Amino acid sequence: MIEELKEKLELEANKLQFELNVTLPNEIRKAVELGDLRENSEYKAALERQQFVQARLGQLRQRLSKLAQIDVTQIPHDKVGLGSRVIVKDSATGVEESYHLVFGDSVEFEEGQVTMSSPIGRALVGKSVGELVMLRLPTVTRRLEIIDLKTIHVPAA
């Protein structure tokens, strides 16, 4: 999971780096050739895109740095942690819900994914199968029992 995320982020970073080093300078050069820069929308758009790309590259590099620091061997095999897939049962309604704990600053979430820093993520981290989790929300406190757990160490089916 972590390696796949790294590859995805590195691919995006490489595309943005190419855009920053090749595409945008060409666009800026062409816009400058059009003349008066005060009212040149192509020039302004290229500069704005350049700022956006630089900011996004900074975010990606920071995220890649954080991912490089994760030691998968430190993630427990029998407790909820990064990459865990958890099935919980609401003790009040009996409804089962499935969650996949992901890295904190994911941009694109799939259904059922929650960050470890979210309220449900914080409540689940460190818990084992059979434990009862108290999830305090602004309007209600939910009691969830962990009924199934697959950690990052178990290959996805």
C-alpha cells in the first residue's frame, strides 16, 4: 500500500516537474512575445499555473518524505493501524460498517477510507478484534465492536 502510494505520488511529481521546467517556460516565453504584459491574460494564467505547480510539488515532496519515514515493521499485526481494513458493528443498530485506514493527507478517498487522524480513525487505532470502541461525535456517542481486522501485513484479496 505504501509503495503503491509512493509510486503514484512520484509519477505526479515527475509530471509536474516536467510542466514546471519545460511546458510553463515555453508558455511564458510565448506570452511575453505577444507584448504588453499588464493586460496579457496568457502571461498571467501561465504565472498562476506556475505558482500552483510549485506549491503542489512542495506538498508532494513533503508527503513523500513522510511516507519514507514509515517503518512498516513497527505497525502491529493484531491491532488497527495504518493500512488496516476494519469491520465494526454498531451495538445500537447492529449495522456493520467497513473502514480502511489511510495516510492522513490523502487527496482522493475511495468509499470506506478514513484517515488515521479522523475521529473514527483515532478511535480505532490500536484496538483489536472483539474490543468495543467509543466514538464520540458532536451529536451522539457510538459504540462500535471490532468484528474483523486485516492489517497492512495481510495481502489484499
